[in-house]
Amino acid sequence: MQRTGSDAKATLHTIIIGSGFAGIGMAVALKKAGLGDFLILEKQSDVGGVWRDNTYPGAACDVPSHLYSFSFEPNPNWSRVFAPQAEIYQYLKHCAEKYGLLPSIRFGCEVADAHYHADLALWTVTLRSGQVLQARFLVTATGQLSRPVYPKLEGMAHFKGHVHHSADWDHRYDLTGKRVAVIGTGASAIQFVPAIAGQVSQLSVFQRSAAYILPRPDGPYAGWRKAMFKHLPWTMALHRARIYAQYEGRALAFIRIKALMALAGGLPFKKLLHRQVPDAGLRARLTPDYPIGCKRILLSNEYLATMVKPNVNLVTQGIRRITADGIETTDGQHHAVDAIIYGTGFAATEFLAPMTITGREGRELNDVWRQGAQAYLGMTVPGFPNFFMLYGPNTNLGHNSIIYMLESQIAHVLRCMKAAHQAGASAMEVDEARYARFNGTVQKRLTATVWQGCKSWYVDANGHNSTNWPGFTFGYRWLTRHASLKAYHFMSNPIASGNPK
């Protein structure tokens, strides 16, 4: 179900862009609060975000299922400790249906741009179709890992074989017996390489940078345990709390005591590598040349073992060019392949692209962020009233569940909206000085973390870390609950509010 006709033309209280975890969570909170009509704009034909789109073989979450879910909608039926993609996707569909969100979602609606009109205190949102909608508040929920990135390699357009990105997996193409090249060894490749290795005749994995890989403590939940979670919900809440505490403790190694990272992560990696890769030369090529934690730490019980299979070839020479029938490396060797799969990740630091967001006085967000994306609490920017970002700059994590962060952000957005209503304000905007001070502190604290000192997707082309939160998640929650509203200006607009001020 979706809105059509006249009900889509009225001024809405809130427009939400995106229907993944962030969008669904925000919509549920707005519906419970009863602040006014809202609409979710989704460019695809279903909810789910990255868990709808990423259907590659072996796709699964690297955060335990009971923590990677909404606190208000616990699921006693997770099949495994780390849920596979299909289960998470179905969970999101379940949430949208249970909380009656489908009538408030318009599918097939891609946003081209959004513009704030100060005289009316309204946002106008223009779709790719040309349709224009308007709302008092605008909330983006597009995530950081939603736009696939392809490398810039000579000859890519000349390849005559099959090509797809891991985020847009072509299940119609049968890999059986094919010679397949995988370019990229990030979080997605770590999962799909072991899943397809037994199917293809030859698998060439082109690695630019080795990854630190730790064992995944996965396994199915026994039937009796799922029954206990269902009939004794407090045991499920206790289980979730235990997982949270365990993962939150890991923040010490990421943001405070970097020496712990070598102990807690480096040693298990070396143990796993030696156990699964007997050949010393191959082990050397699979060993990263940067400090552990600087780039994303990956979880897999199968990837390193897959590298020793007779039909798998790890290629560490750089790629010179793509040819019509394969890949030529910088050592002059030509690798003939039938298909190329790009596991090259996402444009994590290009927030909200390709949308254009224009605030007061014609100020474009991309221009404001020319030296790097930043936001107060990762959500608000001066000059952009009534505008909030979920999973915005510096709210990503290396140690815990992003769902916990999202719920903190959603609660904060709701507090801001309610405060504006109670103050009779038509607009609210973060203070420039508070914004600058907050982000200065974030960047200063990032220099002491493990993410400082190497090139990764956490850092943009300017060397600015616009991705990660340099603290504990409970600290972030405290800020969003208690120390935040004083940072905002609440403004009344005579035209928008009807008050003759």
C-alpha cells in the first residue's frame, strides 16, 4: 500500500527518506508519538535497505542477531547467533507490517533534491519523477553503506564477460564451472568468496590490502532456547544485555587503550591464520601491513581456509588493466576469466549523495561539507533548520550495534520535534558555535583511536574521518538524551506559525 492522489499533496509533518532500519525505526517512533502525518520515500519496491539489496551468497550480519534488532521489537526466533541476510530482511518487513507503516510508504520514489523555504518554514522534496512534496521536518535515513563503489581501472568497459557488484548480485548468472575474478577483499567478499569457491572452476581473488580476520562465534539457537526466549521474555532481554556489555567493552581497544587491540585481536588473528593456512608464503600475503583496527576487522571461519583450496588463487600484484577476456596485473601476467565480481564496497563518506540538500539562503550541504562531512551529534547542521540525519557523520561504530546508535538518534529527533511544538516554534536549528565545538572535540578524540594512521573507507579524500564515533555508545546516548537541546535555536515564523511576532 502507498499514498497516492490528494493525500500525497498535503503538507506533512515529516518526510523520511529511506526504509531500512533507520527509516522504519523513525516511522514507528513518529507513529507512537502522534505528532502528525509522515511519509517514507523509498526508491526501491520494498522496505529493507541494505538487507533488501545485498543478497550475495553468504550474506549475514557481523553483529549478533539479538543486538542487531530494535529494542522495542525483540525477536525470539532468530535462527543463529549471526543472522543471515534473508532473516534480517524478513524482520524489517515484519516490523513495517506490524506497526502499520505500509500505508505511509511510497515505493519507487527516488529523491532528487530537497530545499528549505525559510519564509514558510517548510521543506520541499522533489522526486526524480518531478513530483514535489512538502513537509515541516525532513529526516534522511539512507545509511552509510547504500551506494556501491566501482574501482577506476583501465579497460573496464572492454571486458566481454559477465560483471556485477556484490551489492547488486546477479543470481541469474550461473557461476558453476566458470573462471571467476573477485576484485576487493572487504566485508562482503569475506562472506561470498567461501560461498562460491566450491562452485566455480577457478577463483582468482585480487587483493589490494589484506584484512584482519577473527573467528565468528556463530551457531544455531537450539529449539529449547528459542522457546525460552518466547515464553520468558526477560531471558531474551538479559541475553541482549549480556551481548551489549560484551561488545561495548571492546571500545576500550578501539578508542582508549590501543595496545589492547594487538592482544584481543592480533593474537586470535595469528592463531586462526596459522591454523588454516599452512603455507608460510601465503600467510605472509594474507597478513596486513597496518596496525590492527585501523581498517575494519572482519569475521569469518571460512575465508582464510578458502585461500588454500586448489582452485583458489590469491593475487596481490596490482591491476594494470582489464582486458576483453581477463585481468592484466602489473607483473605482466594475464588472468583469463569468464566473470568479474566487484567486492569494492560503498561510498561511505559521500553522505546523502546523489541528492542535493539546500538549506537557508541557498546553502548546499555539499558545499558546507567541502572539507569533510560533519554534524552536531551526527544529525544536524547550521543553516539547515528542521533537518535531521540518521546514521550521519561520525556515528558509525567499530565495536557495537548501529541499531543502538540509531535508537539514540531517533529518540533525540523526537525530543527536538516535541520541544519545537511545546515552544510554539516553526523551526529549530543547531547553534553554529556548539556545532563547531562538538565536531572539533570529535576530531580531536579520533586522533587517539586505532582508526588514525592508515587509509580506509572511514576516511575521505581529505584525510577527514567523517565516519566513526570516537567513544562509547552509552556516552552517545547520554548526549542525545541530556546535553543536546541547549544547542538549538527555536524560531517562530509569522507566516508558518500564524503568530504575529
